[in-house]
Amino acid sequence: VDPDILILKVRNFYKLYEKTHALKEAEKALTATVNELHSILEALPQIAFTANAKGDIEFVNQHWYEYSDAKEKFPQTHPDDEPLEQLWKAQLKKLEQIELEVCIKPVHGDSYPYHLLRATPIKVGGKLTKWVGSFTNINEQKLANELLEKKVAERTHDLRLANKELELSNNDLQQFASVASHDLKEPLRKIQFYANMIHDRAELTEPITTYLNKIIVSSERMSNLISDLLSFTRLSAANIFQLSDVNEIINEILSDLELIITEKRATIQVDTIPQLEVVPGLLRQLFFNLIGNALKFSKRDESPIINIYAELINEICINNETIKGNYCQIFVDDNGIGFDEKYTAKIFTLFQRLNTREQYDGTGIGLTIAKKIVDKHNGLITAKSTPNKGATFIITLPLTQPSSKNTAQTISTEVNTSLT
């Protein structure tokens, strides 16, 4: 023999033996891995299966046979749905994770419970080699979701009807308030007119004059109350926000109050306030009430001094929670009789008063209207005060209003909230 050829052949056969041995060991490891995978799939409570790269079923666990009588046969879908084999073949072309909701029929049963089909592609070296899939019963969750969706749809429908009825009722209420106020004011005007005529022309004794004055004062109070209630009901109507000059609005109010300002010898200082996106008519009512209160609740032996000024802030603090945004804080400061701050929440409540009518006239609605106006502007209103040392009302308004009618997050208008 040729020694070189012999050695070469022996070396080649030895290498072939080593490769054959390694291949057998790899086959053993692969078989063990496959068996382990099959054991895992058998232990699952769901239907589980594996398929080759073409999608042909290779292995199924025992739960498969609850819905199919053969390994190669997919479970039967609902007659109105596409057969599962066609769905499976169509999804295979995507070569990515498969997730489908299907209705499949048990072998011994007539229903078609919902199942979630999930299949994951297994790739080796970038090449698809196998699919591992499962069917999970989601029938209870699906039925619960459908029931929930039905309930939500029913509730939404009911809310829409209720909202429509509420709008109609609100419109009727506003029309009623307008008509009622007119019908109530008309006899009041006559009462006031003839009472004043008797007071001025008739020569009455002292007790009769006192009684007549009480009639005149009470009728005036009732007229003011009707006007304030009408203003309060009108705040429910929709309004359009527009960029407005707040200083111009305040100047118009001061012009209207010129007579009482002169009588009280009041000093009113108004600093520059930035333009805001507001409803001008409502803002006019707001400052009319606040300035009017500052003049009304002034000290009897001291001329009123009212300062109105503003500052820009980029956050507010509500219940220890900081909210970012562009806001304007407007301060209405006076040197009047003030009040105890423990009554801050009370003064913004309808018909609530801290002073008797004999001391200071009023209906107890003005600050309630002010709060409701601020609420409509997605703002805050609060007050700080010390008895006999004046009061400061603080109005916080956004520079621009949210574009959506239904603001997703409207600021809570707790009147006793402390502002930053």
C-alpha cells in the first residue's frame, strides 16, 4: 500500500466518524428538546400545536381533540365565518406573529365559543423552521365585553336623551324665568310708584310713614332679588369666548357706578390687566358685583379705597396639586369691613349673608353669580380677609380658553382652595 494514501484515508474516515457521532448527539439533543416542547404543550390548559414551515400540523396536545377528531384537521369555525384552514394559510404568508379571534365548535357540542389563536414563527439562522401555536378560550371575556359594550351603548343613548330633555327643560326654565320676572316686576313697579307717590304727596303720621317706608324698601329688595335670580338662571346659557380688553370693561363699570362712587367719596385704582379670552357680558357682571360689594361693605367712617391689579402666573395649586398653564390672577382689594376667613366658603353660596339686611342691603346672590361666572371661564375665585381690615377677592382665569367645548379637565372651583 501507499502509506500516504492510507494515512489520508484513515484521517478522512476518522473525521467522517466524528461528524457522524456529533450529528447523532445533535439529533439526540434535538429529540430531547422536541420532547420537552411537546411535554410543555401537553401540560398547557389551552389547545396547543406545532406546524412546519409550510404550516402543516406536526404535533397537537390532548386538548386539540376536544375540537377536532384528527391531528391534520383544524377545528370547525362558525358557518358564517371563513374556514380556519383558509385563515391559517392566509396568515402564514405574513411570516410574523399570528393573532386571531375565531369561533370554533367542540367535537361534542353545538356552540361556537370564542378562542384567541396565537402562533409564533420559530426561526433558525434567519430561516423559518417551525410554528408554535395555541387556542385560548376567551368566550367569557368576549361575552362580558359585548355585554359591557351593549350597556355602554344603552347608557350613552339614555344620556343623550336625558341631555336633550335637560336642554329643553333648561330652555323652558329660562323662558319661564324671563316671563315670571317680567310678570312679577310689573306689579312691583306699580307698588313702588304708588308707594312713593303716597310718601311724597300725602301727609302721614309717623307710624304710617314708617310702615310705608318698609313697603318701599321691601319692594325694592324684591325687585333686586328678581333681577339677580334672572341673572343667575341666564348663566346656564351657552356663551362665546372672545379676546377682550378687561380694563375697558372695568372702566365701563366705573362709569355706571359714578354716582355711588361720588357719594361714598371712593378712590378706585385700576392697574393694567392683560387681555383675556372671556365672555365680555359675564365678565362685566363679575366685576360689577365685586366692585359693588366693595362699595357697599365699606366702613361708615372711612372712604372706600379699592385697588384692582393683576399678575401673570404659570401654575396654580389646588389641594396640594400643582397645575401648569398660563393664568392671570386679578385682585380686587378694599379697605372695607372685611369678614372672618372661616366663612369664605359660605359667602359664595346662594342666599348666604354674613350681615343682616338692616346693616347692609342685598340679596345674597351677587357672589354666587360671581363664582358661577368664574366656573364658566374654567377659573377659580377665592377671598382673603380680616374683620375690619378689608378683603381681597382673587380671580384666577386662563389667558386662553380650551378649544374644546367639553373641557377634558376643568379646574375644580373649590372656593376655599388656597392659591399659589
